[in-house]
Amino acid sequence: MTARSLFVPTTLFLLATFLIGPFLIIVAASFSAGETLSFPPQGFSLQWILKVFTVESFRASFAMSMFLAIGGTAAALVLGIPASYALSRYRLPGAEIIRTIVSAPIIVPGIIVGLSLLRYVVVPFGVGITLALFLAHTALILPYAVRVVSASLDNLRSDIEEAAVLLGSSRLGAFFRVVMPNIKGGILSAFILGFVTSFNQVPVSLFLSGPGVRTLPIDMMAYMEIVFDPSVAALSSLLAFLSIGIVFAAERFLGFSRYV
Amino acid sequence: MSDQSYLSLEKLTLAYGDSVAVADLDLSVRRGELIALLGPSGCGKTTTMRAIAGLLPVKSGNVILDGEDMTRTAPNKRAVGLVFQSYALFPHLSVYENVAFGLRLKGMKGAELDSKVQSGIASVGLAKFADRKPAELSGGQQQRVALARSMVMEPKVLLLDEPLSNLDARLRLEMRTELQRVQRETGVTMIFVTHDQAEALSLADRIVVMKNGAIEQIGTPEDIYNRPTSSFVADFVGFENIFALEGGGLKTDNGSVPLSVAPGLEAPSAAGLAWRPRMVTLGTGPFRGTVRGTSFAGHSREYLLDSALGPIKAEVDASEPVHVSGSDLSFDLPVHKAAQLSRIA
């Protein structure tokens, strides 16, 4: 073998190690029998995996994260689907500005979004923690919802709506009868993308979490500051596998990668 | 309702925002007639068709269908069918469900629905494909589904947008036959939009030639082909030698050239005259020209001549003697064969 022919496989191997290595270390650490988070793991046990389910604050923050991921994504879609429809079907004045505003939360660093929401919205208006988190997550997911749904709307010819209308359907009826069924895949993809984005969100949630109300990643950080045992690694592994499972299922059944 | 005007467009003006696409258009269509709206892109033919369907709001004027003023009627209440150029089939529904779509909205169900849908699909020869999705059909088959989907609704008027232009030559003939059959069997009034004069000539009962948002000429295919009344229509149907008349002669860049009118015939009083290349006589006549180019076209030979009249296109039987490039010859533009134009653009 020449040096040239080794170059590509070596690069790929290093890249894969760089991307997946930390994940493998965390997974290995979560099966440790030791008392502290360490690698290589000391012995093998399932005790830390099981412990995850007994920590009260993990259960509460998991419920909060699930609520934000599902509720926030649903809200973002309720706002995002009509917005995408309007942006893709009508020539709106200032459409580009709307697109930019809608995608702003992706571009602006989360830490700035979190800080400004706290400083200029939550504190002055006395918004409750749960409501603040819900609104922030909805805003963070909205860009993904608009982008993914727009992509599938752009792939759909608009004259099928006119065809439906000429066959007796109302405009709104045409949307539900012929548009929605054809962008179903895009909507589900947007949902999954939004769910994962929200579930893994740290910086914004960090600023907005308060006493007794935290999302799971924030709760894990707080836990680690006090207890340095492998249960955080165990929980991380569980969450990673949950995400991988969801994305695989989406790709398998919906062709997820067509939309993002 | 008179039979002469089953569908009437009265002083119809259509606009996109402030830009007027069609102005003061008047058109009467008889029941059961097959009308072609013919013209280049941007002439307003598709706009007019969309206004008849109700997909485009009317700025002023009226659309009267079957004695009823439809101008403000919503498109889903008009009983007007439209076969889109792209067919616009619902991709998530089978052929059967595509055809059933409108009938279900009418509240039809059970055996009545089934028999109507089945016979609609069978009538376009797709009975075997009822369970297929549109993506699994060829373009020609998709178009027939679109036709069946509109026809089961028993529309008062069926509109077709460029029905033959996406098809290859063989399918084109098939679809033309299909459309004529549908019209014969159902007697439905049809209006189709096309930019292809051959398509319009072969299919329509009457042709409406449009230009810049207005009607240029209405007539039977024979009228349009043989007796164009304006330089635009003449050019569109192949009269390649077009002249304005000025002081009894042909107007050219170098002044007026007198016409030779055969004895006993009256000098034409039209605004202009037009000749097909076929109508030009070579080898004899009052004009002189130099052969600039020639090309062999099988049964005939085409010439491009330079003359005092400007460039002249001529076409003669291939059996005639050949004039080589550069040779001088006389030619004639016989006045009695010319199309008399009342308008010169």
C-alpha cells in the first residue's frame, strides 16, 4: 500500500474516533462498578443505569423536558405550518425579512437568547418559569419547523390545490385534503428534529430554569456538581440511545434525510 | 340563454395587480363547441382560461355561463372542469380516489359512486390501473386520469391547458382522438389553450387567436389558415411575406413598389397583403430578385431572395428547375392569391 492509499481510510478513522469516541467512553463509563465517573470503567455493573430511575429530580426534570419537547414542538408546528405555507405560496411583502426573523434563534448563540429573554422578558414581565421555558423552546424550534415544512411544501405543486377547488373543495378543505397528506413526512420530520433540539437544549434553559423547575440536561449539570458518580454517564447513554432510536425510526419509515 | 352564447365573456378585463393582462375581451362560445385559445406565451390565453375557471378574480366585465352570471361565483361552485398542463393529480391518492375526489365532495357514495368512478376510469382506458398511484403512471396515462377526474363531474365547460404539448408525437395523436371522442360522446363544451397552431388547427371548431391580452382574430381553422386578417395572425400561420399597402403599392424600406394587378381584377383596398412562400411564383413576373439561399425540403425547395421589396421567401416543387445561389431571376406575388390584411402591426 502506498501512503496515498492509506490517507483516506486513516482520515476517516480519525474523524470517526473524534466524533464517536467520547460517546463510547460515556457508554463504557455508565457500566462501571466503581463509585466515581471514570474511564476505563472499574468492573461491570448495571447499578448506575438502575439508579437513574430512582433519582427523584431526574424524574421531574425528565417530565419537564418531555413536556417542553413535545409541547414546544407542537406549538412551533401550529405556528410554523401556516407560516411556511404563506411563505411558499404567496408573494408576501417582506417575506425575506420574515424568513430571517424566523430563523434568528438558530443564528444567535443560545446563551445570548437565554440571557436576553431572562433580562428583558422574564424578569420585567414576571413570566412564570414553566411558561418562559415553553415560549423559549417554541421559539427555538420554530426555525426548524419552518425550514423543514417549507422544504416539503416547495416540493409539492401548488396546482393540486386549485384542482381540488375546481372539484368542489373549499380553499381550506383543499389544504387539509390534498396539502397536509402530502407534507405529512415533512411535518413528522420537523417534529422529530424539534423534539431532539429541545430535548438537548442547554444554554437557553440554563438561564430560564428556576427553583424546582429544570430541564433534564440542566438537572444533570446540577447533579454532577454535587455527586460525581457514574449515574450521569448512564443517563447520558440512555438519552443518546433514545435519540438514535428516534432518528433511525424516522429515517427508516419517513426518509427523514430528504427534508433536512 | 341562447345556444349561440352558452358561455359569454363580456368586456372581460383581467389584471395581476396593476398590470393588465387581458383587456375588454368579448367572446361567445356555443354549447358543445371546441374552442382553441391560440397565441404566444404572455398573450393572455392562460389568464383568460383561469378567469373562466374562477381561479383569477375578474377586474371588470362578466363571465356568463348557461344563462347565469358567474363573475363572482367561487371556483368550487362553477361546474367548470380544468385539465392542468401538469395534470395536478393528487400524489397521495390512487387513480380511483383521484377520480372519486369530486364525487365524494358532492356527497355521492356506495354503489352509485363506485359505478361512476369505474366507468369514468374505464372510459379513458385505465380500468387496469385503478389502484396505481399517479407516480406509477406515464405522462399520457396521468393526463387521461386528469381528464376522467374532470369529466365524471359532468362540467358545463371543460378547460384544458396545453393538452398536447407535453406528449410525444404518437401520444399526441392518441390524445387528440381521445378529446374528440369525449366531445362527441358527451357534447361538453371545451376550451383549450395552446401556443401551437397545428394543434389548434387540427382539433378546434373555432380558433381564437390572442395577442397582448386582446383577441386578434376569431374563426374556423380554415379561416385562420387561409384568411388571416392581420399581419400577426398571417405570420403566425406561415404567411412569411407580409407587406403593408401604401398608395396602391407595397410599402418597403425604399418607398412604395407598384403592384401588378391582372387585367379585370380590382386593386385591393386592404391595409396589407401577405403571401405564403408557396404562393410566390418564380421565373416569371414583374419583380427581380437574387437568390441568397436555398434549401431542399424533400417534396419542395425553399429559396430566400433579395429584392427591391426586401427579403422574399419562396417555396416551389422540387421538380422545378433549380436556381443556384447568386442567380438573378424574376418572380411574382400574385395579388389574387394574397391574404388581405385589415391590420398591420
